[in-house]
Amino acid sequence: MNWLFPPFDPEGGPASPKRRFRRIPIRALIPNVITLLALCMGLTAIRMGIEGRFELGVAAIVAAAVLDSLDGRVARLLKSTSRFGAELDSLADFVNFGVAPAVLIYNWSLVDLKSAGWIGVLVFSLCGALRLARFNVALERPLPAWTANFFVGMPAPAGALCLLLPLYLEYLGLEGTRALTLPILAYSGLIALFMVSRVPTFSGKAIGLRIPRDVVLPLFVLVVVFFALLLSFPWLTLASGTLLYLASIPFSVLRFRALAEAAAEREAAGEEGASFPQSGREPDARPPKLH
């Protein structure tokens, strides 16, 4: 089969004769399968947006976001992180959270603005691409350990779900939201700027690495309750979650500044904080410059 399909190399390096005949464990493929399933969800959301089936489009983007939150954790759990997986994840994120939500919001409302609406969704998609590119060029930069709890700007999945807030409100019962094309256009530009900004936002990537034993059962209950609410009251859950997330941004800025000042004081006292290399499947956590 080598004449038709080259041997799969997760790291993308030159294949030595020994590596060519070495079998790849299934666990190394599972995270990439999850990423491809997320990509299928994103492409399905684009189709739903074109066909005007916006409820299914939102469901597909939510499913893509859930799968995106799993692939990196599964890769680290199975010790199967790879350069191939990191690149595939980045490309899938652009489609799922840069293109799909833009197609949905354009066909749902901004199409009435014609070229102005199209320019608005182009800006959103380009900002998503720029954010992912910024992450890719900063993968190996060592960072202080405390910055692991923050993203630089709004992550792409959060940006996609926040962009669709006007659509949630329409299906929640606020009739006429779709006709507010100019406010929706301005709102989409604001979310796009948040994605490429250096405003720190809370990160949940440290959640699930290690948790106290007495928190395990309550965590199970919270996860079940969340998904039960999402399935039973999807629009209320998505709208409430989006508003709470946007409201948390000022608090994340204040928390980041407090930690940065504490780290600076320790450094001045001669205590150097620990740092870690940014892995290929970790979100962009480079500390922003706040003035």
C-alpha cells in the first residue's frame, strides 16, 4: 500500500526503515479521530446555515466545541500527543469556530446588509485565523506556571458560541432580534476584536488534570445537570452561559493583574517562578501586556 498511501508518521519527520515497519498503537489515533469528528460537526453546521436550519447548525457547533475540549485531554491522557494532531486540531478549529458560526450568523441575519454583512463575517473569520496562527508560532515559549489559568484573548470556541448570542435570544422568544442587523454587525466585530486582543480570559484547561477526591462526586452531578439543562433548555442555557462568560472577563483581567503583580514581587525578592513549555495541543496562554 506504500505506493498509494505513505506510511503515517504522527511527528511528520523522515521515516527510517525501522519506523516504517513499526505498528502504530490505536491509542495514538483516537485523539485525531475525535478531532475529525469535530470537523465533521463544523462542516455540518455550515450546511445547516446554508439550508436555513439554524437550530441544527447551532447544535453542530456546540457538539464540535465539546469534542474540541476532549481531544487534547484524551491525547494527554493516552500519552499520544503529536505534531500531526496539533496541526489537524488547529485546522479543524478554524473551520468549526471561524467559518461555521460566521456562515450561520450571516445567513440568519447579516445577509440583509449584503456586502457590509459579508465584510463583518469576513473580519470575524480572519480574526479567528489570526488567533490560531498566533498560537501556533508561540508553542514552545516557556511561560510562568500561573499563566496556565488564562487564555490570551477569547479562545476560538468561546468566540464562536458568543457570536451566536443574538440567535439564542431570538429562539428564546425575543422576537425581532434578527432584524437588528447593525447592532449584530457591531457585536460580531467586538467578539472578533476580543479574539485577537491580549485581554486575559479564564481558562478551564487546568480543570480535570487533578482534583481533590471530595470534589469528584459533586463534579459528576454538575456535569450531568449541565448537559440535562443543555438538552432540556438549550437556548436559555446557551444564552445564560454566554452572558456569564462575557461578564467574567473583567474579573479575569483583575485576577491576572493581581497574579502578575505577585509574581513580579517574588521575582524582585529573588524567587523565580516555575515555567513550562507550551505543548502542541495546549491553548495559547502567553501572558498579555496590560497597561
